[in-house]
Amino acid sequence: MAGNFIELMGGDGRCRICDFSYSRERLEEVRAHRAHHRRYLSACDGVGAPVNRFERARMMEEGTWLLAHGETLAERVRGAERQLASLFHDHLAAVLLGHVSRRLDFRDFVTRMDVSGKLDGNYKKDVADELRHLYSDCPRS
């Protein structure tokens, strides 16, 4: 695990695998990282890991750009999918940290967004309708 440490300043940093921030100079933080790292690897086994927060931010930016500049519906939908993937990885990270008790698969995640009105609230009608058709278990006509 030591080779996965990205030092940010003065001994503080984060793990490039599990994205846990800690100081290598504080034994209690090193122990907390080891425990989190084990849970992370266990939680991700076979189901895919949440990407780190920097990658989630990059995915969101890519999606925002495609939504704003996409010339076709397919390009705008691809942008929305990048944003949804980023939000889904936020959900996976929250499950891993114990902030959310139930892990959803991507389709359940999008269905919840649809049912709560977040697809219509965040995307233009043509994009929301396509996302609903592709991913929601409660598609509307």
C-alpha cells in the first residue's frame, strides 16, 4: 500500500487506489487507511470500484461540455451518461463510506433519479426521454 501513497504536503496525502486521505506520520490515520483499504477492496470485488473524486470531477466536466456543445442528440445523451456515471460513482463511494446503506446498480440509480424528477430537472426533454428509455425501469411515454 505504501507504493500507492500520493504525497500532497508534509506527509499528508491520499491513496491512489481507495482515495483515502491520511498522513503517513500519524499511526491512527495509517491504521484507519488500512481498514478502509480492506473494506474498499472487499466492496469492489467483482462489482466495480468507485473511481476517485478527481476522475469523477473529470467525468462530470466532460459530460457538461458534451451537453452544451453536442450537435446531435446522441452526443448530448453521451454527455448526460458521463454525468450520470460520475453521480453513480459518488453513490458507490457513499456506500463504501457507510453514508448510504444500500448499493444500487446503475439502472436502479437512474430509475430513482427518474422517479424523483431529477432527470427532467437536470436535462432537456429530448435527453431526459432518451435516458429514461435506455436506463429507467419506469419509462414514461
